[in-house]
Amino acid sequence: QVQLVESGGGVVQAGGSLRLSCAASGSISSINGMGWYRQAPGKQRELVATITNSGSTNYQDSVRGRFTISKDNAKNTVYLQMNSLKLEDAAVYYCNAWRMRSYTRDDYWGQGTQVTVSS
């Protein structure tokens, strides 16, 4: 099992910045990558950014150039630096870790952290 604990959410004005953190514990050595998803009210959960063990990153088009995902292996922590925040970035942000199996994938989720963007 993998446990994920997010922190860093809050209220920020449009154009501002926030940094989210996700600390992982448990069977970390089995993880293939981590990422951030978000879910706004009435919408489906969507991928924001991912980072693999090798450091390869992937971003949703709407956040590319504004958000940066990074990891500190020594701290088992993944970060999401969010700059130039827009009203539409407001959502609950969830940390995700995944482990690939032969034919399936195990996903682990944090409890979520709220990001509110005010005008």
C-alpha cells in the first residue's frame, strides 16, 4: 500500500501562485510515477501533470507553461508549482501514485486539497 498526503492548497488571487506538496509513504519502491489530478464542482476528475520515476513529465495543455511538477526523491515528495493561476484552475487537487502490473495498474490517491482562485 501507498499513502499520500497533500498539502499547500488555499485561496489565491488570479495571477498568483501556489505550491502543492504530496508526501508518499508505504510501499514507495513499487511506484512507477506520481501525478496531480483535479476535480472542479460538476466536472470529472482530470489529469493535471505527471512525473515518472525517470523524471519524464506530462502536462495537460491548459496548464503547460504555468504549472511545473517536480519531485524530491530523498523526501519522497512530489510538488506542483502553480503560477499565473486562473479562475478555471480552482478545484480540489488530488495526488496520485501508480504502479504498473502485467495487465493492470494500481492507483493510489490522496485525500485532496482545495485550491480556490479569486478574481
